[in-house]
Amino acid sequence: MAADPSAPCADAPSSRLRPHTRRQPWILTYHSVTDTGDDPYGITVSPRRLGEQLAWLRSRGLRGVGVSELMRAHAAGRRDLVGLTFDDGYRDFLQEALPVLRVHGCTATVFVLPGRPGGVNEWDPLGPRKPLLTHDEIRRVAGAGMEVGSHGLLHQDLTTLSDEELRHETVRSRELTGELTGTLPEGFCYPYGTLDRRVAEAVRSAGYGYGCALAPGPLLSRFALPRTHISQADRGVRLWAKDLRHGLRHGAVPGAGARTADPVRAGGPQ
């Protein structure tokens, strides 16, 4: 999880705001979709607010899809799609998020932890314990037409692992996710948003087609895609400002490789 980055707090009718022309695909980061009463990290969105955010996208001629579909469409020149990602594989995706996505004609990528089936978010020192998807529920997510990607096996900071441990987190999590869904996952999401050159290369070598970060900095590439954290507070002008900021920060389309850099960390627990 990560605390919500700063953004303007104003709200206004989105119909007055023109879509920002993006060269870099815009990918939104969600985590849990449920009641927001106990949310110290700002990573929970209510089902109602999720619906409002998807309706806002639709009002601007945009539709939310999984990252693989977004990347293919973007390469073909389409600019009417936005990536929707849900990190950590919380059980509330099936119960709360999926019905809202269906109402608005959207799909998404759900990054799961196949090494913690039916577990909880033990990596968070604060906040409520949130149930994770079981293996059967991961199959149900895939059966519902969602893209299922890997978030590693156990939600570890990959930059701290040995080469063998890193290979296990990337390769074995891809194999296990593929066994559950019937399709080897195309996407990987870095726990805590933390990566370095070695980690990005491990994801590429494991056979993934892309890797999702949060703020990849100089590692920007297909294996370190930037994303925008979305919170309960995001409506109207806040969403527009985040879209604009994304375009200003990431004007170039990512290449196929990752460049050498120190570990890139998105502040706060994730």
C-alpha cells in the first residue's frame, strides 16, 4: 500500500475538462474496495466512490481495462482506454469491486499473491486485517474476464532478496498463477512499488510482458510502468489533475528494457 500522493482538493463538473493527450498509457492503482472507516494508508475506496470514478472516466470518453489490453491498444494508437489495477488480491475485489466494474462495462488487472491463499495483509503494521483471495477465488476472478497478474508470492521487498529468492518470487509466482487460471500471467506488480535494475531484469527474465511500479523514476520502461494511486478523496478536478500530472511527468512511451539505478521506493507501506 502507499499513502495518497498530494493532489488538488477542489471538485468541479468534469464535463468542462478536456481529456489530457497522453503519450504514456495512464494506469490507475486501486487496492481494497470496501468500507473506508479504518484506512490509515489511504488505500481503500468505497464501492460507491469507485462507481463515481468509473462514471467520471466514461463521461470523458474513457473506459477502464486490464493492462495487457491497454498496452496493445496504446501500441495500435488508441487513446480511449485507461488501465485499472487492483493490488494485493483482496477478497473484496470479488464481493465489491467486480459488480461495479460490470455496471460500467470495465475490466481490470488484479495482482494476486498465490503464496498467501486465503491469508491476510500481514505486511501492514497498521490498519485492519483484510482477507486475501483463495486459490478458488483467484480462478473466479479469471473466470469473470479479469486479467490476473502476479504480485509475487508473499508480498516482499524484492530488492532485499537473494538472487535465488528473487527468482522464486518471480518465476514460481508466475507458474502458480498460471496453474490456477490456465494462462501464464503477462503482468507483474512490484510489492511496495519498490524495484531496481536487478529486480526489473528478473521480472523480464521470468517471462512477463510488463511490470507495474508506482513512481519508477529513471527505471521507466515496459518493465517499470508508472501508475497513479487512486483514493477515496479522488473526484472531479482531483482526477483530472492526476491525469494531467501523469502526462507531464511521463511524456515518453517506455522502451523494452530497464536502466541501472538505485532502488526506487514509493513512500509509505504498501
